[in-house]
Amino acid sequence: MTTNTWLHIGLGSFHRAHQAWYLHRLIAQGDTRWHIAAGNIRNDAEHVVAALTAQKGRYVLETVSPEGERAYEEITSIQKLLPWQADLQPLISEGAKPETKVIAFTVTEAGYYLNTSHRLEVANVDLAGDLKGGNKTIYGVITRILEQRMANGAGPLTLLNCDNVRHNGERFHDGLVEFLELCGKQPVIAWLAANATCPNTMVDRITPRPAADLPARIKAQTGIDDNAPVMGETFIQWVVEDTFRDVRPDLEAVGVEMVESVIPYEEAKIRILNASHSCIAWAGTLMGRTFIHESTLTDAIYAVADRYVTEDVIPSLGDNGIDLPTYRDVVLKRFTNPYIEDTNQRVAADGFSKIPAMMTPTMIECYQRGTVPHATAMLPALFFVFMEQWHKGLLPYEYQDGILDANAVHAMFNAEDPVALYAGDKALFGELAQRDDFTALLREKIQAVYSLIR
């Protein structure tokens, strides 16, 4: 039997707890037509790749419910590990093989380098380097792969974005085409149009960094010595537009929702789950909490997240076929799971990408409806105070952000009126950056945050 390759770029915990789990379930059901090959653009996780290589790609996934019920499963779908090297040739060669039919990727929201107008941030150092022939971004790598596929006559494929970016398939496609245009690679653009699709997707499973005691727990429960285990919540969801260019796995057989349009699902998830998650992490950090569940169980923080969804998001989304109040309650309940021990540090990351992608659209829509986004404005206000603490060196952990311009942020807080500079940042707030009433609103909410955290 011919086996097809699903190449995944971004071999992190989320992929191993999510997409790899679904393909493992297919294999467990006896469908062995697909396997995963996986590797990374960056070399900061090669210890995981080395551990997985030693374990022949196998690892144990622990899932835990809010009630503390734990389950263990050895995942077998990753059958080829691609070691990192500076030119990324192992990754590029795998992507250019005819048997590779799907290339999926999780590179975080910041990894797409898109501004509020969904155009490339061409001033970014990594992106600028790739425009000159480098391969440090998803665009540079995919360009190399497509050129190699063209040379090999390797045939069509599907490019599948698995990150929390609104309209993620379209955004990636448009970013890639813009990248190719800037590089003058018209033949690749023509090949892409004829031979590839980029379906939109929505992915969901809370996946914290593996706890230090996870290997010991797995050994006690399963007898397996695992140097690369992962953990996640019991809940899992994957919604995918059914526009694959060529063959695809029988994903419906393992619970993936194959749909005509993913937009209602992704809008609900990005605005209700992802934005609330970040809000809770920033607020929890400012109030001295370490974990997401501690933060969510703090009444004042819960109220901020609940008001944000109830007062602004649900009216913005309207009747989209999803029971939004129930979804809100399920999401906030998931955040109270004490057994996950998801850290505020992990969830607080990449705020400079999350505000324009996840929060600004709701505020714009509120103004368009003739209402003031009082509840939503608390989220960028929390981030302002969070970054003010970072500026002062007072955060209890290292803040991680793929597009953080440290000098610019320090300069903002050293200026005479930091709030005016913050509110006027088009990269964060788009058209709202022109509005005096929005600046006034942020001033009011930043004062509210100071009161909240005292």
C-alpha cells in the first residue's frame, strides 16, 4: 500500500496533542495510508526532536479533565523526524516529495508577520532576510519547497494553517503570494494557483508546557519511559474547510468536522476562547497569580472576561448558528481546570499579535453598531499595564513575543504620554488609532486596571 506523507512544520506540544492525535486515531482504527513527517524552522526545540528520534517518533499523551480524570495514549503517527540544519534542507526535501500531499504548520500568530491590514511586516528582520533568499519564516520555507516541487514535478498539495489566525488559510495564502510578488517569483505564484489550496481551519485543545513530573507519572501509569511526553485537556476540536487540493486522510472518521465554511467556528473561538485566555493571563500576572486556573477562579478577573464576551463579543457575532452563551460558559469552565497547570506566562505571550488579530475587530464592530466597547477595551488596557511592568523589569517571568520591538516599547513608556502613543498605534488598533474617543476610553480603562490590581 502506498502511504501518503503529512508534513508538519512546527513540532511543538500543540501539534503533538492535536493533529498528531487525530492521525494516530486513524492508524489505531487500521487506516495506515497516512503518516506524519515533522520538523522545525527554528533550532530551539532540537532536544525534543532528538528525544523523539530515539523513541522512533513515539510518545505518550496525557489528557486530564476538569474533574481530574487522566488518560494515557501512546501516539504513533509521527514516523519521520526531520533534524534541523541551517538551510532546512531535510524539511524542504520532504516537502518536495510526490508522496507529501499535505503540508501543515503551527508557527504561532506572530509567525505570519501580518499587520492589521493583513499585509506583511516587511521591516521585520527575519522576513526581510527571507525576501533576500533566507529561510527563517514560513514564507521562505514554503517558497523553497514549492520551487523544489516544481523542479521535481511532484504534483499538487494542500497547505494547511493550524494557528489561531482569523481566516488563517486565506491570510497565509495572501501573505505567501505577497511574499512571492516581492521576490519576483511569478512562476511560483502561477503554480500555486493551479496546484495548491489553503483551507481555513479552527483548532482547539489547551496544551500547556509538559509538567516536570509528567514523565514519572507516565512511567507509573503505563510503564513507558518517555523523554518527550505531552499533556493536554480532554476537550479537543478541529474544524476544517473541505477544500483539499488532492487526497486527504479520512478525518471525519476520527471526529474532525469537515465543513463548507469555518468562519463561524473560528470567530467564536478566536474572540471567546483565545482573547479571554490572554486577558486572564495578563490580569492574573498583574494580580500575582501563576496559573490560568488560579486567575480564572479570581472573581474580579472572571468578571472582566465574562463581561467582555457577554457585552461585546456575543452582540458582535450575532446569530451565527452557535450557542454562544453556552460556548462562553464551557470555555471559562475549561480555564478553571487545576490539573492542567497552564501558566500565565505561556498564555500571555505574543500580545502584540493577539490584540490586532483577536480584540481590535470586536472594538471596531462595537463602534460600528453605535456602542462603546467598554468591556473589550479592558483587554488592551490590561496589556498596557502588563507591558509597563515589563518595562520596569517587574514581571515575574520572561515575556515572550515574536514581534516585540523592545526599544520601541521602552521608548513609549519613557515618553511624556505613553497612553497616547499606545492608543495611536495603527499596528495594534487600525482605524481606531485615529479616534480621540478611543484614546480617552483607553485612558479610562487603564485607570480601571490600576484599581483592579491594587
